Amino acid sequence: MMNQEVRAIMSKDPLVAFPTQTIKDVEALMLDNNMQQLPVTTDGKLVGMITVFDLWKGIREGHDENTPISEVMSTNIIKITPKDKVGTAAELFADQRFKTLPVVNLSNDLKGVVTAFDVIRVAFNMEYPRPILFEEAFK
């Protein structure tokens, strides 16, 4: 399982934010979709990641809710490619700084995201093909 390519478990059409969106708009987008972090793209290219922490920190530092997220998003991003191994993603998640990794091609086009839960779900399903609790979460 850890030798599988990330492309086998990643979400291929992730929700994204855009640098020009405001803190208020992205906060609503995250709340409406129960998300804690989103890739930020311009013309399909990954330009950053925005997290709930980034939004909170931006407000705390004096940015108002109409500030574009480009001013508070992270641009120094750890990313992986579709051909990278699930084990590589798992090792990055073990660092505990990441919950979501953007998956990009060599041209930096966003191809998907892989989350720590994606890795857990695949490992769980290999061991327990028919979950007893929270079956809907492991499909």
C-alpha cells in the first residue's frame, strides 16, 4: 500500500480558492464545505495554500475580512507529484505540520490533493474491508 502511487488515492477535483478572494469569502467557503485548508490556484497552477490558521492569523495581525487571501496564504508549500508514493505522503503527514498535500505535475498544474485521512482510509480498508462504525467515512 505504501508503494502505491499517490494518484491512486488522491482527490482529483479538489475545491480551490483564488488569490483575489477575500478572507471573508474563503472563510465562508471553508465553513460551507467543512474544510480546514484549500489549495490556492491561478489558471490551474498552484500558487499557495490557505488554512483556517492563516485566516485567523491574518485577522489577528490586523487584516480585515475584505483582505485578499494572497496577503495571508502560505506560498512556501510542500507538494508532491501523482507518481510519488503513498509512503512519502504518510511520512510528510507524520511530521504533523501537514494535513493536506497538493498534488501537482512538473508544470505545477494542480492535479489533486491527498489528505492524511486518504492514507488512513486506504490502510483501514485493506485491513477491514467492511467497517462496523462510520461505514460511510471509509468508502
